[in-house]
Amino acid sequence: MPIRYVPFIPEPIEGQAVLGNFNRILKYKGADDISMTLQRGMPLYEMEKQETIGENDDGNMVIRGECVSACAYLKEQGIQVDLVYIDPPFASGADYAKKVYIRHNPKVAQTIAQAERELDIDELKTFEEKMYGDVWDKEKYLNWMYENLMAIKSVMSETASIYVHLDWHIGHYVKILMDEIFGEDNFKNELIWCYKERESSKNYYNRKHDTIYFYTKSEDYIFNYKAIWEEYSKVTLEKFKFTDENGEKYRLRYKDGRNDPTEESDDTYRQYLKDAQGTLPRDWFELAIVNQAALEREEYATQKPEKLLERFIKASSNKGMLVADFFGGSGVTAAVANKLGRRFIHCDIGLNSIQITRDRLKADNAQFHVLEIKDGVQLYRNPVQTMDKIKLLIPGLKNEDSLSSFWAGAISDSKCGTVPVYVPNLMDSASKLLDKVKMNRIIHQEIPDLDSNIKKVIVYYIDITDKAEIQKFIKDDDSTTIEIELRDLKTVLDDVVIGDYVEFHIEEISDNLFGGYTVTIDKFISDRVLSNICEFNEKARLNVSAKKPYKPIDISEDGLELIELLSVDCTATEGQWHSDSEIKIDKNGFVIVNGDKTKEFWDGCIRSDKKPFRMKIRNICGDETIWKV
């Protein structure tokens, strides 16, 4: 359960968007959930510090958890952000996958030969793993976005701005929400980011742009237009065709603003190239997407280019200000903010996002805390995988086409027949709490739509306001004869995660030049990764053809190719992690030592100057396990 609930808005503003205003624009089934959520507030959970990189005097944060819960923590701490950029799900209907690369095993002879030449990326063995699903019911999505935007607004400073990055799928609906939440007068721009890559269709105009909505908290806001001057075009530069006695180029301009003159007169003046700053920024611009060959490329499906964030951060913040991204993804906002001398908060619910951002920032010598919101559901790499795993762990649960999307599926009972099962959506913080509003919806909206033969439903919950109170609410409501059984989902979640296994030995090196300790990995087993590889191999076998021959992924007996990162803690035996020495093996097999890239191949060991007390290993899918040394 949350420690408590933090109000969204301390003092409601007259005319502020509430349920009534929202309903006059978009009416949808989940509206009552929003009204109750705003009254109750944001759930505040315990925040656990996982790791600190550097001194971090500026209080930079990388937070694993949901947007609303992160905002509750910030508000409780009295932290206000000066600029927000978010790149939330687009409601695109797509599933996004991470390409997982099998590393080269340092104990396999062929790996040694590979070290003599540059590796071809096509040679690497890979499989894909689902990171998150952008599959939403429109009404649920708008309900969810409304709550998130309200939470974000509550932690914005009075001079803050927000950029919300979307595309054609849902952007026009969210624009209406933002008008309600931030006020139509605080809308500044609909920015269009154009790109040349991606879609190619002959059936309609090709969709080659995203939309970013730029709003401010008030009329007193920061906009550094001179920081984002656009360079003159080649045609404009050619107009600076005159040269003075000092060799400085200039062009002639009429004082009344008419077109460029060809010769000097009393009506003209000189504009020097050295004084010309460029063109005022437009509300559309073209930037290349981050393709596979880009140096800044991370293994993240929806990564945005650094130049895009440079534009927004330079324009709407000053050095030392706090920039936040509550759907942080690949960590581009935090990385660019750090490079530009701003403080940063990165938040994301996915473990892969946190790891990619943590490694990226460490390589940039950034200083920050890694924090985790202890809300009881951060047990797997991302919500999609946890939801999939939960459905497998609920005995007898199967998909049932006759049921609406509200129900996760159904189980067959010898006495009751088909029993629909509700499982809260882990992407939506509001659905985690079972209260009277949610139960009222189940009884009066979802149950009446069920087949008349249904005798029982099962409702899982993560948090509950008061179980006895909810059961009394169900008993007192005589509108249905269907039995409603309540079950705690946390009893299922306890079985979600299984740790990895490692065998290793440690040696103390007494050499005067290379003193210290060496931990050698002898064997590594990850059932979670191996199950994914088995699933990949089975699909490959079933889809074999002349063009796609069957090429299974084989893992060696010692399993070292399943390791992505090793870290040793020479400071503490428990509590917050101290990465006193770490190595990361990139997809080509090269080693990154304490954030510094090398062209060396991993030798199966990790070294430290001091005696290590603990060792952490991250497998190639992102699971981390800690062992005492």
C-alpha cells in the first residue's frame, strides 16, 4: 500500500480542468476513475536508493517507477522541475522489442580468432524480447494520460514549460487534454519534426513527421530564442557578396525593409555576416532519426536524436535548471541535459530503460542517484513481461474471445463453469488500487455485459482501500447475483522472478605492478534467458524455409556469453550498491571498463584494487543478481 496520497493540486484553481470540463469534450467510460483519483491524490510509495554514481551534489535522479508515483515523491520532497519533455506511448497499436545480442564467450577458441579482425554485425547471434506494448483502448489511454499530465503539472515550477511528443495516432486528442489542464492561453506551439526515413506507402501520403505540443505553466516562462537560431540557407549566404576594406563580408539592406539592393545609397545599410545570427526558429524542422549506424545509438526501439532534445532544452531552460523526462526511454533527455549543464530527472517503468540510461550517463561522467519506487510490481523487466508472466502463473487462465478487453481471460470451474478474471493493468497506476469506484464500475458496467450463464468472477488487486469495506459494498449492492471473489495479486507476483546462478573464484594478485583482486567467472546459468532462447529456436524451426534456414542459437556449457555487465562492491556488504569496479561487454564483445570504451575482448574476469565484498552480474536481457564474494 502507498505510505499516503499526495494531492495533485494543493488549492484548486477556479476554472481548472476537472471531471465536468473534461466530459464536455470527451465522454468515456473511465471518467469517474479520474475524478476519484484527483480527489484522492498521487500514491506515495517508499523510494529505495539503489546506487549513487559520483558525489551527485546536484541531486540528479534516475528513477524506476511510474510517472504519477515519481511525481508524488518529488512533490513530497518539495522538488520543482523547470522543464518537462515526455515521449509517452503513442497508442500506436504496436509492440516494441529489444534486440538481444549473444556475447562472445572468452573461453571459446573461435572468439580469440575473432579478436584479430573487426566483427561484422550480421555475424552476431540475436533474438528479440518484448520491451513494452503500445496497445491501448483509446478511452483508457486518455484516462491514463490525463492523470499523468495532472501529476506532472503539480511538480512544475511557475516558469516551467512542457513538451509532449506524439504522432498522428492520438496527438489531437491529447492536445484537447492539454488545453484543459494547462489552459488554452498557455499553448505556445504545435511543433513538427520531419524526417526522411521510415514509412513508404503508395496508398496514402507518407507519414514522415511527429508532433510535439509546447505548453507553459503560466505567461511568465523561459524562451531563449537566440539559443536556437537556425543557420542561413545557402541562397541567403550568397547574398553576402560584398567585402569591405577589412575583408569582412556584408550584404546591403534597404532601411524600409524592401528586397536587397544592388548598390549602396542613402536608403541602404550594411548587414555584416559576422553580426548575422541566422533565421528565427520555425515551428517545423527536419532532423534525421537515430538509425542503426548512428554513434549515439542505444538498443532502444523508440530512441530520439540528441539534436531534437538540444533544441528544446536550450530554448526552454538555463544552465543549472532541472529538466525532467517521466517516460525516459533511452535516456536521451537526461544525457543532453547533463551535457548542457542542466540538472536532470529520468523516470521510466522499464528496467531496460534504467540500465541503458545508467550506463549511458556513467560513460558521460554524469553524477546521479539510481532510485526505485517500491510499489510492489517492479518485479520483472517491464510491465508487459510481468503481465504476460502473471497470466501464466494464474492457474487455468486462458484467453476468452467472448469477453471484453477489461477481463484478462477466464478459467474453467467444475461448479461455476466459465469464470472471467480481472487483472489490473501495471501500466496504469490508477488500476492498481481497488476501491469503491473501481468496484462500482465492475458491478454496474462490466458484469452486466457478461453472458447470462456467468455465475462468478475473480477480481485481482495490488492495493485495496479496505478489503472488509469493499466486501460489504459488494454485499450491499443487490444489482447482480454473480459471485465476486477478491484475490491479492502479490501472492502471484512472488513467483515471477527466479535468480541466475554463477560459479566463480577469487584470487589476490601480489604483483607489485598489478596488485589487487581478480574474480574469474567459471560458469553462468540464466533460466530466464535460456527459456527465451528456447522459444526463439522453436519459432525458427517451425518457420524454416529455403530463404530462412534453421539456425538455432547454441549456448556453451559455461554460459559466459549470457553476461552483459559485471560490477564489484568493495565498500559495503549490503544496502546501496557501490560500483567500485565494473566492466560491460558490448554486442561486439569489446569491454567498457568503468565507462571507458576499449577495443579489448573480455577475458572472463573482473579486477579491482580492493577486496570485493559483493558481485553483481547483469545478463543480456537485463536481469541483475547479486552474490556475496
